[in-house]
Amino acid sequence: DIQMTQSPSSLSASVGDRVTITCRASQTIASSLNWYQQKPGKAPNLLIYAASTLQSGVPSRFTGSGSATDFTLTISSLQPEDFATYYCQQSYTTPLTFGGGTKVEIK
Amino acid sequence: EVHLLESGGGLVQPGGSLRLSCAASGFTFSSYAMSWVRQAPGKGLEWVSVISGSGGRTNYADSVKGRFTISRDNSKNTLYLQMNSLRAEDTALYYCAKDRSTNWFFDFWGRGTLVTVSS
């Protein structure tokens, strides 16, 4: 199985900060990497797919990059509604696997 | 508007069975693969199973293989998950999720149904 490792597991940031979350795959997954945002008590929401394609309706302050084994989610200017947990997911092969999550908290 | 509504969760004893349903609307159900994804209380996301749009292909996480069965009824726009031989570690909120295309990532999710396995 492909293991997905996210870092950090949590971070504290202020509104307006630039935030970067990384995701590493245990083997190459090409660009088959997706990012989700989950707020407490809610279902996950797709932000970015295929490593760098913004899902319709998602603000442009979210960007994704990377390929092969190393990927990054960047929030260019953190907004109050962005405080949430973020998950990466590989869709290269089954079993589909998620990273452990990164909780973004208010500083 | 896409809508996914899970049902069928509840409290079940270890070794018991449960069948989850997910009623879909707002899209051509038979054209999309569907998955079940679960989340144990306070934990991260775990993919459980996927089924192709026609229902002809399925795949499972090792943790549920041989115990869970995914199926769909395209005439009823409904996805199912039959769960047998349930264990305490199966306790989780179970989401159904729509594949965006045939790429095994999910653009719409239901609100989830809670399964608790306990004596």
C-alpha cells in the first residue's frame, strides 16, 4: 500500500499568513494527489485534484504543486474560514490512501 | 444540485451486521464510481471501498476485505455497504462519496452515518 505522510500534523497561524502543508508518498504517484479541507462536524470538501488543479468554486488563494512523491498545498493569505483540517489523498492506485491530516489553528 | 444522503447506521454488537445505504440525486448516478470512506471518532479519513458506475468492478481496503460488500442499484440511484462480522475498530462515521470522474477522488460527499460497534 502507498503510505501518505503529511507534515506538520498541526500548525498555528494568523489571518493573512502564508501557510504551506506538505504531503509525501511512499512511492511515486505521478500527479495523482488530491487535497481536501474538513471543518468540524462537516464532510470533507475537495480543494485541489491532480496535484495542482483547483476544484470549481475554491478560492484562488489555495494552490497545489508537486509530482512523483512530494507535494505541497499552499494558502497564500489565510482567511478566518480556512481554519480546518487538511488531508491529502493519493488516487494513483487502490487501496486509496489519505494522509493523517494537518490541523490549521488560530494563533 | 448533487445530494448524497446516507442512512442505516446505528449501534451493533461485535460480530453483528449492518447495511448502509446512500441515496443519490442531482447527477446521472450510473455514470460515476462511488466510494465509502470512514472516519473513526477524532481520527483521520480511511477509504473503505469503491464500485464502478456499472457495478461491475469493486475494490476494498484490506481492513474490510471479506467482511464488507459494496453494491449499487442504478435504477434506484442508491449505493449500499453490507457490513458483516463487525468489530470495535469499525466504529466510525461512514461517508458515501461521488467520484469526480473515473479518477478515484471525490467531489461530493454525504453527511455521513454513524456506526458504533460495542457490546
